[in-house]
Amino acid sequence: MSLLEVKRLEVHYGGIRAVKGIDLEVEEGELVCLIGANGAGKSSTLKAICGLVSRSGSVSYAGTDTAGAPVHELPRKGLVMVPEGRGIFPQLTVAENLAMGAYARNDASVNEDIGRQYDMFPRLKERRAQTAGTLSGGEQQMLAMGRALMARPRLLLLDEPSMGLAPMLVAKIFDIVRDIAKQGVTILLVEQNARMALEIASRGYVMESGAVTLADEAKKLLADPKVREAYLGEEAGA
């Protein structure tokens, strides 16, 4: 059984059908990407998985349907999301933001895990007493990811982690995502940067106008002429 199974998922905003009955799954230990143009329905899919928007269809996490589960309870079960736009607490310090990521925990290893985040994100350690709202975009993204890891996720949902970042920082963020996956965290990554997402993922889904139009191993999608033309900026036949 897959760690995450999504079947016939639909999301409506008023009369707009943003997600049109899609199926997807993520196995334990996988890094799977969901790529597509802006407005394709990728973020709506993640929000529906987490119960942040109304949906129809089924979402099964670790063998249990999440329908009706309180949103704030999902991190306790290991399902954690880093939203588009990062969603940090701008008035709190870096250290306080990381501590907030462990709000659902009652074990004695929180400080130890904060130290692990500082090891993974040295810039955060340098700025641990700084107000989060004054960090650069890249630093805020690192903080959002570090805060999510403080919940010790079993499944991490990442929504557009490279958005708005300079190319050098984009490469750094993707290196970090790869490292997190190597630590055993299962990841569903939503990205517009199709090439880099497919290069680090094991499998991928292509979403267009609310529907999944392609699904395959990431390396096969990278070689697919349709994907190369539509999402990698290459001309057909190149």
C-alpha cells in the first residue's frame, strides 16, 4: 500500500473546477514531483491533501482516509506541508519559528532537532536571534523547510520551494530537498521548475488545466518530447 493514495480528487472554487478527478500515489521513501504551468491545479492538489480546501474523492495517508481529520492533527501523524509563500511567522525569531514547528511534540529531543536544522541550514544558525520577517527570500525558504522538519514528517509536501529565488539559491534549495529525501523522508514536490524537479525525483506527474496528463519515471519524463517542449523550453525534435 502506498503511503499516499489520491483517487478521483476534485477541487472546486465556486463554479471553477480547479482539480478534475486526478489520481496519484507516493510510495514510502519516494521523492515524487508534480509539475505544470502556473494555474494547473498543483497547489490546490496539495491543499486538498492537507484538508485546507474542500474536495471530493479520496485521500488516503498511511492507510487512513484524511476526510474529516482536523488540519492541525495531520502534522502529529507525520503529514506536513511547506506552503507556497513559506508561511513563516515574521514577527518571531528564527529560533522561535523552529520551536513552533515542534508544537505537536512532547518529547525531550526538540533542542537536539533544532541543532540538526542549524547543521543543515548554517545560515539559520547565524541568524537564530534575527526576526524572521527580515530574512532574505532564500533564508525564509530554508526556515520554512527547517520548521517543517521539526515536526519529524513522514510525508513532506513542498509547494513551489524555488519560487522567487535567485538561480544560485534555487540550486541550493534543490540540493537540500535531495538531502532530506536521502534521510528517509518521503516527499511530494510541486514545482514549476520542471527540469530541476525531474532531475531529483524518482517519478513525476504532469498536470495541465486541473488534470494529470502524464505520469512516469522522472528520467522518462525528462526525455519525453512533449515535456521537453512544454516545460523545458526545448523545440520539438531538438
